[in-house]
Amino acid sequence: MAGPAKRGRNEPEPRPIIVKKIIEAGHGGHHGGAWKVAYADFVTAMMAFFLLLWILGATTEKQRKGIADYFAPTLIEMKLKSAGSNGVFGGDSIIAKDNYPHKSAQTGSRSLTIPKDATGGASEAAAAERMRDRVRFAYLKKQIMQRISTDKSLSKLASSIRFTDTREGLRIDLVDKADFSMFALGTDALLPEARALMTQVAQVIQSVPNGVIVRGHTDALPYAAGRSVNNWTLSSARAEATRRALADAGVGPDRFERIEGVADKEAYIPSDRYDPRNRRMSITLAFSGQDPADPPAPTPADPPVLIPTH
């Protein structure tokens, strides 16, 4: 076997041969595919965001509340296996049932007040009843004025009837004028024309179930000294006389809720308390379901609603 060739004197030393191996490692589809997971999470979040925007725009307030209640955490499950001492707020809930191990042996009772929903129940029924009353009152106004305008003996008194919507109900004022008075001077004796006028009113309002409130009013003219009668007693006596006239004309006795005399304290013409129009009788049809013990609403602040006769 031949040995290595001899190197000449001027020949340089041979350089070592270096072999470099490069092994390419697999990248797993561009950095292992972790970006795909992040992108999927981003797309999912965006989809949920746009879905939320769509729900907010396509649902009502009541529907959104129902959706929120569905996803909201409940406290009922936290009390199922406890005595109400675990979890947030003790695991208690307004509608939760006791689940104590020996609840039958417990003494005492728990009382919870659950408020009614302001959007339904009794409030809606009261509002509907109030609306029916207003429609009924509008019909009664037309009926009263039609009766009086077609009666030749009473048509001249049409301007003495005033209708006012108050917080109590529909107030019908029978007002004195300079040339017309319902009662004899200083007494509670009804004059014939005034009695006929009240009879027409009674025949219309006797067909409705609303309660009746009668108030007597006077002007501010004082009585002579030494007399036992004053504006308070006179207004009360005239209110009772009006009640009797309405009852005689067909209004049932159980319909009357209050009979009051207020003298000159609720003047129809506040700027002139001596004006004859302050002498009047007020017949108020109360709203249905109103408590008769409620304090009466002040009448002078209520603007009169005049109904034309033709």
C-alpha cells in the first residue's frame, strides 16, 4: 500500500477539510400554527360582539330583561343544601324555599313582602277603569246638555251649568247668576226652576255607578249680626237640600259619598268673592274605586270646562 506523497520543500501544508452538516428542523406549518388559535379566538369574539349588537337592536326592553335574567347567576341553587348561611348574601332569595334538615320542627315564621310590578296588576286595572270613567263622563255631559237645550223651560238656564274635570272626578256646577237663583234668599228652599234643573241632571247620572259628592257654596256676603245662620250652616243646608232633590229624582241613597258645606272658601270667581256665581251647588261624579275617605281635591284651581249648547 503506497503511503502519502511527499510534500515538496516550497509546497504549503495541506489545509484540513471541514464537513458541516445542516439538518433542517420542521417548522410545523409556519411557527407551529399557534396563530391559528389566536385568530380563531378573535373571530369568535367578534362574532359574539356583533351578535350582541344585533340583539340590542332587534329586541324590546322586556325581551332584553328576560335574556339578562336567563344568563344572570341565581341565588336559589346556593340555598338548596344549606340553611342560608353560605354564598353571597347568605344564599337567600325572595322566592327561595327553606330546605333545612329539620324544617318541620322550626318555630316561628318568616314574612317577606314582595312588591307588585309597577307595569301591571292593579295599576293597569285602575288606569283602565279611569279611562272608562272619562269616556262615560264625556257621554254624560252631552246627555245633560241635550236634555236641557231641548226643554224650552230650562234652555235659558244652560249657561248656569258648568262642567269641570277634577282629581275627584267630573264636577257639575249649578251656578247662580244675577237674574237666577236656585234657592230663596237666605234659605235652603229650592226654587221650582232649580229643582227642575236638578231633576234633569239626576235622571242622567242615576244610570251610572259612580259615587256622588255634593258641596254647597255661598258668596262672601255676611249675615246680619244676631242671626244664628251663617254661610257655613247655609251652605251645608243647601247641600242637604240638593241631595234630597237628587234622591227624589232617582239617585240611589247608597250613591252619595259626601255631603259638604264649604261656605265661601272655594270661590268660583276668586277675584270677586261677592260675585253671585260663587253661589252654586257642586255635584261631583267620583272616579270608580276612589276611597271616599280621601281628602277632596281643591276646586278653585280647576279651570271650568264649558260645554256649548249649540
